[in-house]
Amino acid sequence: MSADTLDVPGLGAPADTEWETVVGLEVHAELATETKLFSASPNRFGGEPNTHIDPVSLGLPGSLPVLNEKAVELAIRVGLSLNCRVQPSIFARKNYFYPDMPKDFQISQYDQPINVDGWLELPSGKRVGIERAHLEEDTGKTVHIGGGGRIHEAGYSLVDYNRAGVPLIEIVGHPELRSAEEARHYVTELRSILVAVGASDGKMEEGSLRVDCNVSVRPLGIDRLGTRCEIKNVNSLRSLGRAIEYESRRQIDQLISGHPIEQQTRHWNEDDGRTHALRSKEEDYDYRYFPEPDLLPLDPSAEWVEQIRQALPVLPRDRRQSLAEAAPTVEADHIALAVERSMDELALAAISGGGPSERVMTHVIQNLADGVGMLSPESLASLVAMEEAGELTATQAKKVLAVLVESGGSPQKAAQSLGFEAMDSGELETLVDGLISEHPDEWSRFCEGDNKLTGFFVGQVMKTTQGRADGKAVTQLLNARRG
Amino acid sequence: MAALARLELTDEELDRFTGQLDELLDHVAEVEALDVEGLPPTMHALPIANLLRPDTPGEVLDRDEVLSQAPVAENGQFRVPPILGEAP
Amino acid sequence: MSAVEIAAAVRSGQQSARSAVEECLSVIEEGDAEVHAFNLVTAAQARTRADEIDAAVADGRDPGPLAGVPVALKDNLCTRGVPTTCSSRILEGWEPPYDATVVEKLHNAGAIVVGKTNMDEFAMGSSTENSAFGPTRNPCDPNRVPGGSSGGSAAAVAAGFASIALGSDTGGSIRQPAALCGVVGVKPTYGLVSRFGLVAFASSLDQIGPFTTTVADSAAVLDVISGPDHRDSTSIRDSLPPVTDTLDDGVDGLRVGVLAELSGDGIAPDVSARLRAAIDALESAGARVAEASVPAAVFGLSAYYLIAPAEASSNLARYDGVRYGLRMDASNTPDMNTATRSAGFGDEVKRRIMIGTYALSAGYYDAYYGKAQKVRTLIINDFASVWEQFDLLVSPTSPTTAFSLGERTADPMAMYMSDVCTVPVNLTGQTAMSVPYGVGDDGLPVGVQVMAPALGESVMFRAAAVLEASLR
Ligand SMILES: [Mg+2]
Ligand SMILES: [Zn+2]
């Protein structure tokens, strides 16, 4: 083994090597405040360019930042819901020249962030470590004119500072994700938490949630981390997955062909489905961080933090747990889906109102994808009870449910209005006996063990009753007659 | 250092400044000899913390007034020559 | 007439604000061609405002405690719709869309802004020679500098162009020119006066303060401009009781320390002699005087010349040609930034940006900026133990009287040494003021520096008043 392969995990590995992808995510979320992080102009998406501006967000000489209390509260909410330690923190200046930065430095938190050492639990139960979740200000926006709007070919650019100074929380996760899918789950879960605690609207398409991903690869079983690349411009969950898959494939191919990975920042291009190098580690910028002298240390009192903790809503993870306990036989991803769609409260209420959990969850997952409308938990509970008692077939129940979603009311009334009157067992027996004598050949083949004919008889019953009968009850009856 | 500060110095300036900066750095180097081990750095002379502002919208600047001060403006925005690359 | 006298006359209707302003404008007209205290004289606005004040008096409305008093503002204080240049090409023509808090407060108190004063570019300097618009001359001797960086403000008051001027003091920029021009100059406790609207040089050190001809005037101005401001996070949230109320309480029984490290080596003999006279005056007024020592104070200058440029290098990054001020054309934004800054900043600003960038850069941070901030702690701790034994400290304000124009421009280190006595209290946040105390061998003014702990303004002003009275 050469020295190179010792240093670089997987360098020159055989083509049939099994690889592991290692992903760490940095998520920036815009906080749902009324005003900016350090000034009173509105924090609002869109609007005419340069209309949400004030001396601070424009970096005018003589302007001074003053910290927004709500942004701090939201940051603490995020920290607590990510199981972080909330600590005394300070703001720092990150110095670099760029026209979308009004002061040519960004006020961020550097070596003393507000939230540290937390974790996030994926629906699978896996815990991903959170290094920190800190406060910082957003930049303005530039549009590039000419050259197809691409930054490198543009003739000139225009700058809008509406977004400058919008509060961000940057959540830095440990590199503990192992696939594109896991990364998507992480972002989905993080977004649900941010939305649940009211910290952010989580809209990736409006840029209020932005993801940078650090990707590296290594042969399975190797402990050392490979050289990572940071991928920017990932604007949706779909491109997150695609970008990670592309990038890990690229790195694997490069290592197999004997070339080490260069630490780079890369740009995801949605159109060609590739990542492109922006700059390498050697070009690393010297940000000259130092404590922001215009702001005071931030030291939230223990009482305030406790008050915020008390007021936190139940988090997705705990909601999943409650639902899983109430519906122990239902698959985990169905439980997760119900919580993600915020149907867990309905499901829990229906189950505790006496509805059998599996049937409740079947409706929640399969038949209520478009929302619950006028449906109350009580009527969902009595609907599944009717199904359980054989008063409604699955097909009928689905139709009744649609009526309940549309206009509310009780399932009994809805079933009646649809003409779904349950057949009593005597009526069904008479019908089945009639069919047996009408189709002697089919009956004898069925009696000889040809079970395919179950379908024939059930079909005949349904045809005659126009779907009123319960297929399961018919099958039971046929088997009983066969003896 | 000049590039980092977005300054371009002429040869004459560079000559003059280098000597002057060396002299200053020599002088301030006296702080290096001081034993300040264990002392916390002072960022603020006064021990105050936690000034917070309520999240209430206030006045915004008039865009035309602001853009009238801009070296070049277009379409309600500040116009700049090509930026060349993404932020570092 | 002093500011307090003008205000009394205007409030009582004995004199109109308009006449006070006209008198002032004619003195400016006569004298400023030589002194060049002003970058801009706002005669029209001053007349309009004076008429408003007079109308208020006529209507029986309260025109404010400084009614009709002409005031000059250092050109780094933002004035709405009035150019604010910091004596720099890079901000030439910039009109802020807002007033600084202090400007608002003076306006509400009835004072009338007569103009914006010259300064060292972005307040970097000790002689007002680093102005893009040419130097200011000392009204006491036109061949001498007025000190700096607030030299225009000091000269304006000394020449009678305004009764009050505001300056900013980052390392002595109020006290040193006050001493060199023979007027009173005050650096309040850091955080006592809002910095909102003061164009930043070094944020953790900058404070705004007054220049006046009398101690009572400075007290009156401080009472108007101080107080909490929600637009400045570093503003102290409690108000101080009015300094004016205790001005005549004397120094009987006060413990006064002569700060050894700032009063011995390097101080010109004629300056030392005036300090001695001041000490005698305090002693005969009942103060108990002894020598005091703050060993770390000698490192003040070094710490200052690392911290201030570091903060400045970041504060001045925004002058990039994108949003306001000067822009030099170039084919791309980075080159445009560089061309603009290279053309727009003068030598001293470039020098300090370079030092500051260096002090903050990766690999040097700990040795320079980080170390300087710890030295700052050391100085604060040393002062803290001295304040257990003394109520006040005194020293010269400047090691020498006013030096000649051009004398120190080629030698930055010699220029920096002008601040040796004033810099320590900026690092500690304490308050200090310069009181004129006679003249040196050359007949030029000498100032005595009185220092008090943070928020010790009231005691400090009592001593200043005693010194002033002892000269009468
Ligand atoms: Mg980051
Ligand atoms: Zn960030």
C-alpha cells in the first residue's frame, strides 16, 4: 500500500469497493420576525427593491445595530427544540468585501454562539449531532444583467438590500448523515421543527431555508473522514438528494481513478445536474473575525430560557412517539407521514374515541391526503367503528369519508344518504344460497378446492347488491357452506 | 494586506508606509512582552449586557432619497460593475 | 457672552436668537478664511432656525435650555440633508437621511447649528492636518496646529465662531485640541452620550463631547446631550443627575491624585509648571493631593494603536463606492472598490486601515489585537485600584503646547505621541476633561486634564470649576 492510500481513504481503491457517503449540513433559516435582526425595517419576502431599508440595513455611516428581542427568542426556541445548551454569546464581525453586504462585514456569532451541542432525531430513531445554532444577519440580493444572468458573464449587476439584515439562524450539523436520503430526512425533520416552534416558515422555494452540504466519501469500514467538498445553491429537497448523489459518485470515481479529492466549494447546477468548482481551500478568505464593538454580550436569563421552554409546542418527534404508542401495529413511516401532515392530533383523538387504530391510520394515510376538511375526530371514530362491525365495506367507508370531509356530520347519516344500508346476515345467506343453485358447476369446482372461484361468487354478490355487501362476510359464508 | 483592505498603494506610498508601519509595530511590540496570561480581553469598557429591541416595525428610508446618494442607480437598485464571483 | 448667558438672554427676550446668530456669522465671515475651522457654514438654516426660536419666545413657548446658542458640529456628526464628509474625499457630497441623536437633542434644546467643522479625516490624527480640505489653524497662532482630530471644533469655539462645538474623542480628539486652543473640552464616560449618527472611527472608544469657553457651558451642554438612547446598544441606560446642579460644590475634602505615569517624562517643563499651579489651586480649595500611580497606563498608546485601527479597518470597509459617496470607475466591482478607496482615503487613513487589517489577520490576531484587548483589561484593573484611593486624577492634557503646522506630518510616531496623556481613559471608558490653565513659555494655552471614574462627571466638573475660578 502506498503512502498516498494511507493518507487518503479510498485513493486508488478497486472498482468493486463498497463506499460510504458522509454528509454534514449547514442550514440557514430566516427567522419569522416582524423586523430585521438589528433594525426596525420590515422582514418581509418580496416587495419593490430597496423599500424595506433603514440606515442600519443599508450600512449608512453613523448607523448602529440594536438586537431584536424576538429573533433571540426564536433562536432560543430552535436551540431548545434541538436539545442544545443555550449559553451566553457574543456577536462578531466577519469581514469581507461584497456588494450585497452593506457594511462589508457580516454580523454573526463566531466563537461564542447562542446554542451549542444539541441533537436532532430522525424518524428512523437515529440521532444526528448539532454542533451549534447561531444568529446572524442575511445579505442583500444581486441580479446580474446580461450574460444570461450568470454572475461570471454579466455586463453589470443590480443590488437590492431588502433582505439585508433579515435574521438568520445557522444550524450546523455534525457529519453524521450517511446518504442522500438520510440528508433529505434530516432537512425535512429540521424544517418541521422550525415550523412547529414558529421560528421560520421553512420555505425553501423562497429561500427562507437554505442548505449547504459538506460531502465526502470513504470505503465502508474506514473510520477516517475523506476530504470534503462544500456544495452551495441547493434550493429544494430534490436537488439536495441529487446533488449529494452526484457529488459522492464524482468523488468515488475520482478516488478510484487515483486522484485525491481537493477541498473545494462547489456550486450545484440544477440544469445540468452537476456540481462545479467555485474555489479551493487554498483560496480561503481571511475574514478577520473580531467581537462586534457596537453590540453588547447576550446573556439570556435562566428564567427567560425556562419560560421559552415551557411555551414550546409538542415537537414532531414527541408527536410521532405518542401516535406510535396509540397505534403500535402501524409502520413507522406511516406514523411519520401522519405527523408531517399534522394529522396526528385527529388520529389520536379518533383512536382514543374508540376507533381501531389500524383502520383510523389507513384513512389518515390513504384517504385524507388532501386534508381533513369538516371531518371531526368523533365521526372518524364512529366511521371506523361501523366498518369494524361490518356495517360498511372499505369502499363504502371511503365514500362516506369523502362526504364527511366535504360537509361534516355523522357517518350514519352520510351512509344513509349514500344508500349504504348494511345487509343483515339473513339477507346475505338467502342471496348466497340462491347463487349456489344458479351456478352448480362453479360451486362444485369451488368445493373441490379451486379458491379462485371465491372471487366469482363475491363478484356476483356485489353485482346483485350494487356493492352493499361486505366482501369479507361473503367469503366467510362461502367457506362455511363448503364445510 | 493592502489587497485584503481593497487598497492599492503606489510604489512611493509603499516605500513610505512600510518604514512607518515597521516603526509603529516595533513600538506596539512592547505589549508582547507584558504578562497578561489569564486576563480576559476587554471588548467593552463597561460591564453591561443584553440591550434588546422590541420586534416592532419602524420607519423605512425613502428609496428615492437613498438612491439620489448612490453613485449609479437603475430600476430602484444600486448598479455595480461585474461582480466576477460569488461571495467568499 | 457664554452659552449660558446667551440662552438666558434669549429665553428672557432680552436678545433675539437671530441677533446671536448674525453676530456669530459675521465673526465667521471675518475670521474663518484664515482659521478654516469650517467645512461648511449653514447660514441660511441657522437664520431660519433662529427665527423659529424667536417666534417660540414671542408665543410664550419654552424655547429650550440652550435657546439661541450657536453651535458648531464636527463634520463626522450626521445632519439630515446637510453634507457630512468626515473631511474625506470618499464621503464628499454625502447627505445623511437622518440627524445624529446629539444633533436632535441640541436642536430640541434650542441650540442653532451654524456649520460643520473641519477635522482629521475620519478623526484619525492629532493636528487637523489630515483633512482632505486643508488644515485648520490655531486661532491663538495661525502658524500652529489647533490639535486634532476635532481641531475645527476647538478652533471654532476659541475664535468665537460658535459658543459651543461638539467633537468626538477616540484617543484624545476633544481634550488635546481643547488644550491647544485654550478652551474647555470634555470626553464623557463611554456610553453616556449616544453615538447614533456619529460616523464611527473606533466604536469601542468613540465618545461625543462638548467644547466651550467656560466649564458651566460644558456642563449645560453635557446635561442636554447625555442620556439613554435606544438606537445605541452601548448607551448607558440610567440618566446621570444634572452636572449643572453640583457645579459649585467645590473640592473640599476630595482626594486628588497626580497621575505619575502621565505627568513626568516627556512633559514639557512649561506644561509641568502649569500642572503644578493647578494642583496648588485644588489644594488651596481644600483637596487632598498625593501622587498616584497606574503602571499600565504607559502601555495605553500601544494598545490604542492596535485596537483603534483594527476597529477602524472594519468600520471603514463600507466606503466601497456602491451605495454613497465617491466612486471611481473600473471594469469590475473589486477593482472599483480598490480604485475608489485608494483615491478617496488619505495617507493616515490608509496607514491605519493597513495596521488594523494586519492586527486582525489570521496568525497575528492573538499577538496584536487579542493581546491589546488584554492590556486594556490590565489598564482597567490598575485604574480600579487607584480609584479606591482617589476621587480624581490630574495630569497634563498634552505633553506640549500647540506645535507648528507641518512639524509632525512626516513622522507619524511623533504625532501619535501627542495622545500619550489622553489615550488611557478611552481604553477604560472613564470620563476626563481638559481645562485651560494659563499659557506656556511661548504664550500658547496649556490644558490640565482632570479624570474621574466612569460616571464621575459631577465630581470632575466640580474640580474643573474650581480650577477655572482660581484663574480669575
Ligand atoms: Mg457557514
Ligand atoms: Zn451563515
